[in-house]
Amino acid sequence: MPLNPLELLRETYCVAPSPAVAPFVDHFRRVFGESLAAVVFYGSKLDDQLATDTSFFDFYLICDDYRRFYRRRRDRWLASFLPPNIYYLELERPAGGKSTCKYCVISLADLKKHVAPDAKDFYHLGRFSKRLAVIWWRDTFERDEVLGACYQAMETLTPHALNKVGAVFTLPELIRRALALSYEGEVRLEKTDEKVEALYRAAEPFYRAIWAHLLEQYRAFEPELFRPRLPEDDPETYYLRRPASLHAAQLRETAALIRRSRRRAKARWPKSILLTDNWVDILLAKVERTYGVKLELTPRERRWVLILGWRHFFRLRREGKIR
């Protein structure tokens, strides 16, 4: 029976919030009310084997309209430039202590635009093509619209992932290439190869099912790019028959989008700094939990971090910890 991708996404993604996550969902619903269309849970906390003691909960809040969602004019205005808007939130735990999350805000219209085939960077393509959880939705229409955006992100990534593999490749190789693309388009602290492998292992059956479907769908649209299957072929091995000149042009196209993604990632930094009061502490904590490197800033460096903090950036860059 042919795979129904929407049904697979519903079965895999649509889950009730866990006790650790439920207080955040309750907070978002209380604060944003009817303007909130869906809550998406993603990132390392989604899987126990990926999370660390210092990991944040990561959410996307999907809204209808920024004017209804935000009370502050500043936030409405910033939302129109390189979405999403990113915020950090701490909630008191009933038993004591705090739970911390990062949440991104984007409208459904902007999300659909940023995962379309003409998307201008890999930012949302990367996030919404990876396995995630839709833990609350206002109604089934919004739920399926978000799931549709996830599937569209995977479809948009498919040709770029194919551009990054050789003439003979396996399904797992293609999946890993697709998972890595968003990291190539950002300035990141993560150890990319280890991160990609951990993501793949955490949801291997799902990725194999959905990407096998995506690949067969792409073969149906572009049959001339693939060698016809032979009876003795391994079912998970694929053979491309693209001329070297065509492959070179395809690689240039993907490389150009990666470069643009990195430029746009840096252009998002000022907005993140403006919206996050403790962004320096968050960045230092990320360096420490990723590499075990504890950076100590002097009071003067903290005050003028955008001017005096570059020596730490260049040190990490020289050591290969920032890519």
C-alpha cells in the first residue's frame, strides 16, 4: 500500500505534551489566546538521547497574524524582517527551580513562504524537515497546515540533498546529507557530523520511510536523472546518470544558497540580541555544553561585548569550534 505522507506525519508528529512541556504550552495559550494557531516542539529536548543537562526546550509558536499576536509595535515590526522572532522564557517549577525554553514566533503565511521551493535560505527548511512534534493546535486545519509545511520543507530540500551525493548513493546517505544542509547554512557551535548522526539514529525508521517516499516521488518527476533499476540492484542503492557539467551546475546552485543562508543567519543576530536580554549568558552556556570550554568575560568585556568579545570568537574559529 503506498505511503500517505500526511498520515505518517500525523502519526509521528502529533503528540500530547509531556508533563515537562505542558506548563510552557499552558503559558503560551494563556498569554497569546486565540491568536495562537499551533505549538511545535523541536530540538535536542525532543529525544532523551540528544538532550544534555543544560539543553533548553525549543518551541515554534505559529500564529495567524503578527498584529493580533503582539501587543508591542516593536515586535510586530521586527517580525517582518527575517523571521522568526526569538525569545527566552523561564518558568518556576512547582517543586522549585526553573524550566527554561527558547521560543520562535512565525506566522503560518511566513512559514509556508520560507519552506517553498524558492525559499531564500535553509533556516526554516532545516528546522521543519527534521522530525519534530506538534504538541498543540487550535483546530485540525492549522494542524494539517503545519504538517504540510513540514512535508514541503522536505520536498524543497530533496534536490539540494541529491546535489550533495555522488552518482551512486544509498538512502541513509541521502538522509544524512539532507539533515546536514541546515547546519552548513549557519554559523554554529555544534559538532555537525556528530549532531547529524545523533539526529538520524534517534528517528531512523521515520526518516527511512518518509525519505524513501520523497525519493520515489522525485524519481517519478525526474526519471531521466536516474538509471532504471535492475533486478540485482540493492533496493536502498540509487544510480544517477547526470552529466558532470550538470552536477557541477547543481552544486553551484546549492553552494550559493548555503552562502546566502550564512549571510542571512548573521543578519538575524542583531534582532536576536535586541529581543533577548541575557543573550551573552545563553551563548556562553552553549559553548560550555558543546565543547566543555568555559569562557570567562571580564566586566568590561560584558559591557562592551560586541566590541571586545571578538577575541573569543576568533579563538573559537581558529580552533575549529565555530563553522
